[in-house]
Amino acid sequence: MRGVTLAVADGESVAVIGQNGAGKTTMSKMINGLLKPSTGTVRVDGVDTRERTAAQTARVVGYVFQNPDDQIFHSTVAGEISYGLKRLKLDPEESRRRVEEAATLCGLAGSLEENPYDLPLSVRKFVTIALVIALDPPVLILDEPTAGQDLAGLERIAAIVGEMSGRGKAVLTITHDMEFVAENVARVVVMAKGQVVTDGPAERIFYDHEALAAARLNQPVLAELASALGAEQVGLGADALAEWVLARRRGAGGSTTRLR
């Protein structure tokens, strides 16, 4: 990585996108202290990460690995979620409250006594998200959270991202899922070859053809359709694009048909 400048504020939700090898995971590991910069400075909550151990930084930056099996080692879901809380020396009632709240948010309330490895991989992903949420760090990094998820899982991930940013946490979502980003994240950072290609609102980024080409990324389907129709000004919403198409048809004297 070189020449990367990025600032994320409290309560901000940011998606970091790019092909494999673009530097997304390297950057996120620098943010949570697993890697230290050889030049430049990474500050989290105002503190240089080189002044903290990785364990100390992990209390501030919650990192959910792409592969949940890299994090899970306890024999029950409840034990997994609560393990990290023991280091915080919370009273039992507060610890129990955090476990239950995180489990509910991640759809695990009925699975607390199950062995995580008896659950599907997509559900184990939520176990690792829950254990990080329970620690209540001010920064949350989700590495490829939508991988392997069905529609219900995608909706839950979106709800979690919204809930966490709504609580004032800085949320970084590292992903290849352009559709998820277009629908759920306001700010997008595009990376390629260890550098930030562009950074800005999703409505602009997904119509920046030069930047997407440099990062070898495709537009989300609706953005691609809007570009083909010459309707990039409508943004990323399906309703806005449909209204634009209907308005053009009316302006051209065409009739519209209501579908039942």
C-alpha cells in the first residue's frame, strides 16, 4: 500500500471495494493493529496504532474476519460471544445483556447453546459478528460479510450495518458485492493496486466509469441500466429510474400499462 489517505468519522458507514489484491484487507488490518505501517501514520480514536499492541487496538476496532472459522473456537454460541467480555471484567448482568442483545441482532437468540460448528457457514458468520458487537468497539470492520448469504442474510447484514452506524460507530464494510453497497452504503472507497482510486458518495462512484475500469469493477445492475438509458442523473434507486422511464414515455407520447 502507498499514498493512502482515509478518514472515517463516528457514525459513518463506508464500503471499501476493489478486486483481490487491491489492498482492502491490508488496509483494514492496519486499522485494527494486526499490521503496522512502515511509513505514514494510522490513528484510531486519535491514537497512533504503533503506540498500542494489537490486543489493545482490538478493543477499539472490532474486526470480523472473512472466514468465521478463523475466529471461532468455543463449544457454544453463547460461550463464543461472551468469551471476549471476560477480559472487560463486566458484572454478570451486563455481560448477559450484551450477549443476548448481540445474539438477537444477529438472529442467534435460538442458537445460544448450539455448537457453532453445527451451524451452516453463513450462520457462523453471524456468530463472529455477534462476538464483536458484544465488545461494543467504536469502530467495526466487516470483511466480506455478505459472502455466502441468502436474501434473509443480506437483509440482516444491512440491518446490522445500519444499527451500528446509528449507534455512532464507524463501520467499514470490505466487499465485492456491488449490489449490497449500492443499496445500503452511502460512501464508497475504491481501491486498486494498493491505492485509493476514488472516494465519495455511492451515487457518484458507481457512475465514475474511469475509476471503476481502473479497479476492474462492474457497475451494479441498476446503475448499468441507467447508464445504458442515459439516466445516470437519477442515482441508484429503482423507483427513481422507473419514474424517469415513465416520464420519458409520457413525454414521447407513449402510453403506459399498469401491471397486475
